[in-house]
Amino acid sequence: MSRTIFVLNGPNLNLLGKRQPEIYGHATLADVEAECRRVGEGFGLEVRLMQSNWEGQIVDWIHEAREHAAGIILNPAALTHTSVAVLDALNTFEGPVLEVHISNVHRRESFRHHSYVSLRADGVIAGLGVEGYALAMRRMGTLVGS
Ligand code: DHK
């Protein structure tokens, strides 16, 4: 059984730390990856953090997770609010799925209030900044066992 958690990130999150820091903060995806690895080590979990601006690439990584991941932590970014394809892909994955949003999407524009991904997610974290990823990793440790 895989001990790897896929941490998938959607469009524009490659610019984390530079993009609208008043909303998304100053930490980078490299910082997020280091923190996820640190938390994962405590549970004997490996982390593969990936980011793409392309919907199809996110779908392909979710398919890959079917064979190679025990769980998925996903910040779909804008695809949260638009992508039936990402939802359908997640519905083919049998392990736990945790949805993370850095910002509190519910305090923002109304188009950010709906998430297709939440129809599949086992849990959702929003508005806790990049700490949300580490908290999701802790929850993964509980869900997949140490
Ligand atoms: C990130 C984005 O890029 C937005 O499109 C989402 C999400 C919110 C976040 O808070 O991490 O609406």
C-alpha cells in the first residue's frame, strides 16, 4: 500500500508568494512542500507536491494517484469553481481527498462560494493561509494511519 500523499495545486499557484500577497501571503509553494514533508515524516508519509496551470494535467495526476497515492490534498485554485472534469477524476479515486483553500473563499466574490470538488472531498479547509496544507497533512496521517 502506497505511503505517498499527492499534494496537487491548480492554476496560478506557481506564483504563490508573489501573487496578491495580501490574499495569499508571502510563503511559496516550496515552503508549503517543506512543511508538508515535515508533517508527513511524523506519520511515515511521503509527499509529492505538484502544480499545474492546466486542467488536464491535474486530471492526469489524479488518475496517477489511483495507482501511486494513499490520499490526495488538492488546492484546485480557480478549477474549484469550474471543473466538473476534476470532480469526475476525483470520483475515480478511492482514498481520502482533502480540499484546501488558502483564502477564505466564502468571504470573497460569490463565484468562489461554490466548489465542485467539495462534492467529493472528505474535508475542506479554507482561510487558514498556507497552514491549511500542514493541517490537511495531519488529518491525512489520521485517515491513512501511521
Ligand atoms: C486559490 C485561487 O487561485 C482562487 O481561484 C480560489 C484559492 C481560491 C485559494 O484560496 O487558495 O478561488
